[in-house]
Amino acid sequence: MMFKFKAEIAIIGINPYVLLPEDVLTGIFEQAGKNKGTIPVCGMINEIPYKQTLLKYSGLWRLYINTHMLKNSPKRIGEVIRISIELDQSDRTIKPHPKLIEALNQNQEAKVVYERLSPSLKKEIVRYIDNLKTVQSIDSNIARAIDFLLGKGRFVGRNHP
């Protein structure tokens, strides 16, 4: 079921967001079968489709409005936007790049560390490599990821796990 409402863009830190009306939030919780953790959602903002994750931060459920969803969103604080939202039931699994799988299979020590990572950190590594465009950047960043897993250097803005 698609819910529709209007909301004013607010900001926390550098992140623009909107709050969902209580009845919409309750409906999303019913669709998801939960009211904890993260909830994948999709819909339209001012007639532009989006996919996002609904999450609770500082006691409030927020739909963060990034620049992919709404151009110049950080400069639009106070603007009232039209939103439709529903639970996104599509598979959002991102499979690791075949070269990352190969590199992990060739380095069992790194593979053991990778398997022990939190799901969110694994996803961050996989997503980072997945978004690279050139063969050279993929290869060099997979090498950096393996070094990171082995405790040599930083990767995705983090120190060794």
C-alpha cells in the first residue's frame, strides 16, 4: 500500500530529512512486520522515484533526503515536498565483485577476517568496489581491501576492523 503525505524538509547535522506522520509510520511498520532496525522503502518525491532506507536516529524515525532523491536537498531546508512511500520488497542484495571473491579465496587470512565483519561493514566494502568504473581502480581497490583486512592501512575511511 502506498502512503502519500506532505512534509517539510528539516536537517540534522548535514543530513536533510523528513518525519513521517504517525499513521504513515504505523502503516510502514505493519507492511514491514517490524518497528526496529532499518526498513527499506521506495516511492516518489515531487514525482521523482526514489529508494531509501527508513531508520530511527535520536529517537525519531527519519526519511533522509539525499541529493539523488531531490536535487540540492541540503539547500532546500524548510521546503514542503510531496512524498509517497511504501515498503520496498525488492531484493537489495549486492553481490561481491568476482575479483573480490577471487582475492579472498586466494588469501585465507583476509577471508577469515572478512567473514567476521559486521554485515554493514561487509556491505560497505562490497558497495564501494561495486561502484568503481575502471578495471584499474577495481584492481587497486581490491588490493587495498585485502591489505585493510590484513591490518595494513585504511579502507572505506576506516582503520583495520
